[in-house]
Amino acid sequence: MKTLYWIVLASVLTLWGCAPQITKHEFAPKMYDQHPVSILILPPQNKSTAADAKEYYSTTIAEPLTNCGYYVYPTEVVNDVLKQEGLFDTETMLNVPPQKFKEFFGADAVMYVTILEWNTQYLILSGSVTVKIASELKSTTTGDVLWFYDDVVSVNTSGDSGGAGGLAGLLAKAVTTAIKTAATQYVPVARDVNTKILIALPYGKYHPKFNQDAQTMIEKKKKAEKNK
């Protein structure tokens, strides 16, 4: 039995640690070549079924990106200028060359965000709130992709019957699940996703560890995952 235990444990640890790792410099070498200082965040592209996801998510990204050491253009100013240039929706902005945003704002890089999931799942006795985001950073000088990443956070909102059994316990769990699912807000979940994504972003000029994180290991992502 002990032998079997160690075999199973070794297998689990192998599977758990099989996510490919890569240094930040290997993953995003152009970030260390160009060292963008200022970043413009475009309004996110919403591929989820939640109509208000764009507005909510837009309130969550500027602060953590600033904390990574970058100057981030204020959302209100960005939106006003884009409207003046006749750019009213995200889909139209995607067709604009990145260099144009340097012309409009003087930004070093532009961030494209895609909301892939912004969903609530409620199945009576089980529930969850899920947010999945993909981000891509492009140079406004060369148009090159400097960095990209995606991640997801799912919060389990399943209820706890508190030890009650039978029908009463099931009803209690259903009510608790419904309340927890309804009460779980997307914004804190989106902030958690941003934390997971931006940990892979090289630090900017205004961060104490600027240009000192090139050998930091992160989970390697495939570019194709962005549009899944």
C-alpha cells in the first residue's frame, strides 16, 4: 500500500507541475528591447453574453497596470479623444494601426483586452461566477506584439446546508447557493484575473524592480489561446 501511495503521489505532482515555464525575457523579449513607458488601454472587446461587462471591467485594469510601473492614460480622456476621431466602438478600433494611437496620444504601447467569459452559472445546488480575460500589448512605434497573456478565475458559489439532511437540507443548500451566486460581484473577480495576468508582465519604468525581472519564471502561454 505504501508503494502504491508514493506512485500515485508522484504522478499527481508530475501532472501538477507540468505547466511549461519560461522566463519573462524569453516570453516577451521585445518588452525589454523597447521598454514602453506609457500604455493606452482600449475599451475591451466583449465576447461574453454580459452586455455590461465592458463597463465593469474597464474600472479594474488601470490601477494594477499603474502598480506595475507604467503610466496609464485616464479612461475618460481616452474615450473622449477616440470619439473625436470617429472611433465609437471597439471593433472599429481593432482595425486602426497601433501607430495611430501614438499620433493621437503619444503612447508607447496600446493594450487590447478581450473579455472571453463573464458568466454566472446556477444549477440549483451548485453555482459559480467566472471571468476570463485575454490581454495583448502592441508597440505604437513598430506595431509589433510586445506581450500577451490570458487567465481565468472561477468562484464556487455552491451552498452549504449546515449539516441538515433530507429535503430540508437540500432546500437550505439551494437557497444558500442562490444567495451566494447573486451576491458574488464580478468586479472583485475581474481584479483577481488582472492580478494573475499582470504578474507575467515585465515591470515598467516606475516600478522599483524595473529591468530586474527578466529571469522571473512564469507560465508559458500560446498566442492562439487568446481567441479561445
